[in-house]
Amino acid sequence: MLRKNTSSFERVEQILILSTLFLLVVITVQPILNLLAISLSDSSKVPLMSGLTIIPEKLSFDVWAILFQHPRVLTGLANSVFIAVVGTILNVVFTALMAWALSRPKLPGRRILFIFVLITIVFEPGIIPDFFVVKKLGLIDSYWSVILYKMVNAWYLIILIRFFEEIPNELIEAVELDGANAFQVLWLIVLPLARPALATITLFYLVYHWNDFLRPMIYFNDQDMWPLQVVLRQFVVEGDKAAMVGIEAMGNYDGASQINMRSLKAGMIIFTIAPVLFIYPLILKFFTKGTMSGAVK
Amino acid sequence: MFISLRAWWPYYVMILPGIIYFILFHYLPIYEAKLAFENFRIFGDNIWVGLDHYSRLMTSPVFMQVLINTLIISAMKMLFVFPVPIFLALLINEVRATGLRKFIQSAIYLPHFLSWVVIAGIFIAALSPSNGAVNDIIKGAGFAPISFMTDAGSIRWVLVFSEIWRSAGWDSLLYFAAIMAIDPQLYEAAEMDGANRWQKMTIITIPGIVPTIATLFILNIGLFLNAGFDQVFNMTNDAIRDKIDIIDTYVYRIGLQTGQFSLATAAGLFKGLIGLVMIVGAHNFSKKLTGKGVW
């Protein structure tokens, strides 16, 4: 009797917990699905569509056709991909090299080098001095201003050092005794063993570059260099329609002037996050594991 | 000593690019921050003016408002955002079916990987007074729509809610990991003693994650002046700017938009120095309290 009571009480609890979590999932996902639905709806229907719907009305690919032939969007995509790929490769190579050396416990000067890195974490003089350094290095209007920034992220460096430190020292020393040099040990032993950690920081860096908008905005005067995030910001946040449709190009796209701006904005947002959604399964696989094993943020 | 350095040279070759990077992009800016004590001149050398810009800042009503906004927004986030992932982790822990739990986690982690430009776009759409989801609900309940993004009374709450939307899911992962690390035998023993779900949560789970809560709370105190540049920068507009303008957006605005480089550098350096004291203090305090520092 008593047993039956508690179990039905527990069932009510379980329903409450699950419905709360289900509500949170809806709040997280619905706004994105709504924008997707609006971007896929016919422009005549869009003005009356509710923010609550997730089903397109009178399915239409007009917005996506425009996005895929829009020069600003296509150069934006190319710029984003270029910055993210080149940036991430440099990030991972130089972070891994530095982490491997700093993970050797007997490296002379190790402590000083650690402090050298830590100072950059605890003290940031702000964006204006950054701007003047980039200017003096002659990197304004150069992709390098954006690619090189955070080339070695101090936090990720520390995560990787901690990971390398866990590799058994006997293993490393055994290979060293066989005559392998520091580069060979890194390439043959350390990197293969650290594959999950490397995958994690690779994805961290990739997402960082993909989402960066501030530095390209500050350092690129030339609009043809803008990555997607800056194009999106100009259009959706600043509400600058001309940046998207183009004053001179207003008539050049089939029906561009009839396209609903709400629909075009929605499409542009989805367009910008699509690559993130694409690699999200990988992120889930590696990030969650990396975070679980103690590497904090 | 000389021999050991010779043996270690490949390692220094590996570190060298990183060192050059840190010097160029982190130590040169520290040197450039001397601009805070100078008057910027386009031609010729800057002129040393000492603390002039600081006395200007301290007597500027705009900067005082910016300082107050920074503290208010950070405090609101501390009060209303910080606890959410803790509750979330406790809730997720009660979901027994692994598949369902993974699905919920996959969904709520997602916004963490979206830029604030994207999130601002999503919130502008969802909060739109004409056809945004939130106002459609408000109108459906028979009330007048609210223009949240331009309303002085609501904009700080928009910052709080969008921060929860973006980070609560992902941050719950840290607490969830702490819960997973609790010894399962504790739960088994409690079950033998007839403890119910609520008792297990309050007696075992919550005490088990208190160290994590303490560490993250202290870290957040250390980062108190970082009220969220990317967020405010993308959500601000002329109607509500004086409500949410924070130190970082102020530095950007007066520096890179109106060209008052020296004053902006002074404000940025002010934040950097106080931030330095706070984060080092937080690290030492955390180390003393939990044995685990911030880094």
C-alpha cells in the first residue's frame, strides 16, 4: 500500500521533471526552427506568419536562391571558410608544439615560460592598444590581423599541456633512448595518444574563428574581406538593407525587391549557423568528452 | 648547464613561434597601453599628460553611468544566470533513460556555439512586437505587445534571458560532470536506508557539487567586470544605450568610433588593472578554499 503511494508520487515527479526539460528544449530549438520555416515560406505569406510556427507556409526557395547567388554572401562564406581553416591549422600546430615543450617537466625555464603565458590571461589592456599594435605591424586590411589573433590561446594551451602531462613518462623516455628526437617523439607518440584532446581544441578554435565578428569589423575596411558574421551583423543587427540587397543591385536579382526582408534576414541567420550545425555532432562527441575529463571550458 | 641547454634546443625551437606571438599580440599591447597617460597625436610623438585622462574619466557622468551599468548587469547575471545551470544539471540527472538524456543535452548545449551576432538576430526576431514568438503569446493572452529590445525597463532582462538561453545548457555540463563523479555507492547506501529522490538530491548530490559551485562562483566574481561585450554590442540601440552601455562597449565607442583614443585606452586599462587584481584574488582565494585554482 505504502509502496504503491510512493511510486505514483514518483511518477508525478518524473512527469514534472521531464515536462520542464522538454519545455527548455522547445525554448532552445523553436526560435531556430521558426527562422528556418520563415526563410522557406513564400514572401506573400511571411508578413502574417507568427513567431510561434515552425512549419513553412507555401514552401518557397526564393530566399535561398538569392542567398546562394548573392556576391556579398558568397564572398562572406569564402572569407569565413578561409579564415577559419587557415587560422585553425596555425592554431593547432603552434599550440601543440608549445604545449609539448612546456609539458616536459625538466625543461629549463619552464616556470618562467608558464608565468609569461599566465600574465596574458590575467591582464588584458583592452582593444585600443590591440588596434595600435595591428596598425603598427601594418596588418590593417590584411587577413593576418584576424588569423593570427589568438594564434595560441592560453587557456587551450594549458588544457593541452595538462593532457600531455598525463602521457606516461617511461613511454616517452623509452622512445628517446631509441634515438628519437623531440619532433619525432611528438609526432609518433604524443600526438597519436592525444587525439581526443587535439580534436577538442581544433573544434574550439574552428568555432572561435567562425563566430568572430569584432576583429574583422575593426581591421577590414574592405567589405570584400568581410566574413559572414560581419555581413550578417550589418544586415540583421544594424538593419542596413542596402548592404544586403545593394542600392545599385536592387533590380538585378529576380524579384529581389519583392522579397520579404524578414524572410531574407531569417535565411541569412540560418545560412550563417548552418556550418556550425553541420559539425555539431562532432562537437558533441569530442567537447563533452573533453569537458568530462576535467578540462574546464 | 650549457650542455643541458644544448640538449633542450629542439624544444625551444618549438616554443619560439608561440613566444613571438605572445610578445607581438599580448606584450606589445601592454606597452602600447601607455597611451592612457598621453595625448594621442596623428603627426609627431604623443605628449605625456600623466593621469589627466583618469581625472577626466572619474568626473565624467557618462563613465560613471557606464561603471554602474557594468556592475548592475554583472550582478543581475550573478543572481539570475549563475544558479540556472545548477538546477538544470540536477534535473538532467533525474532523467534515467540515457537516450532521452543525451537528446535533451544535445539540444540545450547548441546555443553556446552560436555567435552573439546570430543570437542577437534570433532575439530581435523572437521579441519583435509585430510577430515575434514572445509577443504573439502576450497578445494571445490579451495584453498589449512590448517592444523589449527598445524598452528601457526590459532591456537588461533581455540580456539576462539571452545569457541564460546561450550558456545555461552548456554550463550545466560542468555540474553534470561533477555529479557523475560522485561515488555511486553513496546512492546505493541511501536507497537501502529508504531515501527518496528528494533526500538523495539534498543529502548526496548537492553537497557533492558544492566545490564545483564554489570554484565557478569565485571565477565569476573574478571576471565581474566582463559584463559581456559581444552580447551588449549586438543587442544595443539608440533607444536603450544608456541602460546597457558597459565599460567594454564604451571603450569601443569613444575609441574606435569617435577617435578619443587616449581616453578610451585609459578606460580600458582601468578595467584591465582592476580585473587583474580581481582574477588573481579569486585564484588565490579559490586555491585556499578548495585547493583548486582558476588556472
